[in-house]
Amino acid sequence: MIRVRWLGRGGQGSFTASRLLGKAASIYEGKYALAFPSFGPERRGAPVLAFTRIDDKKITDRSEIPEYEYLVVMDDTLINENSIQGLIYGGSIVLNSSSSSLNPVLKGLNVIKIDATSIALNILGQPITNTAMLGALIAASGMVSLESVLNSIDNEMKPVVAEKNKQIVQKAYSMIRGR
């Protein structure tokens, strides 16, 4: 089973990205997937968690994911010792950051860094980083194909919004793959 924990702020699209990944895996790749959010105070800017499970067999556990292979962090100000608890040995962190330095908490961990905010601002005109982070995650992990994610965006979003978000996914994907 592949387990992904999404950490962001309200309004960044953590749950939407989790759901898009789940759809890509289940609808377009024939796997089983479960995506769900965990909200605290439901307001823009408040910390938000979302989770995605992907497996080749039926998923029966619907609880929060205490241990995970991938942590996707949409806002680098959320990084602290607690936020990385549960990352398994050898797991990866996909981090949205424009900083050239790395938070000391992340020292020695496998961190894939991308400036998703700049990508979103350049293409979408808004700092909604979810599809950039999704593109970076699938490029780094190979857990689903780029084509499946693009199809899930077409399935989930209105055409005018879908086209821009597909551009964002492709940009982030190529940036990570080109490293």
C-alpha cells in the first residue's frame, strides 16, 4: 500500500489534490484508492491534513494515516518536528519552498523541493499550489502516470480551470523529472 499525507493550509487545495490522486489511481489505473481530509478550524489559512491510500487490493482502513511513505507539504512554514512524525524510513517529503536553505528538521531526509507557489502564480494567477505539488509527487514517486492525473483533472474540474491546472501539473512534473 502507498500512503500519502498532505499538509497544507485551508485554501491551498490539499484535499482536492488528495482526491485527484485517488481518482487517477482508481478510475484510470484500476487500483483501489481512498482519499479523505482532516480539518481543524475550517477557515482559509488554517492547517489542513488530507490523506491518500492506494493499493492493488481493497482498502478497508478508513482511519488517519499514522505512518506514510510520502509527505506533501504545501507550505514550508508548517514544517516542524511534529509535522514529519510518521514518515517511514526511506520515505520522501515533497516540499513547496522558494528558500535556498532547508529547515534543520529536514536534515538527512529525502526532500524533493519545488517552488509550487511561483508555478501556480505564473499559470493560474493565484497561489493555489495543489496541482503543482501533485505533479511533483507523481514525478518523484511514479505511483501513477502523468496521463492518469491529467485525466482525473479533466474528470474533476471545469474545462477552463482544468486546462490551466493540467499545465501546472505538467510544468511541475517536468521540473522534477528534469533534475
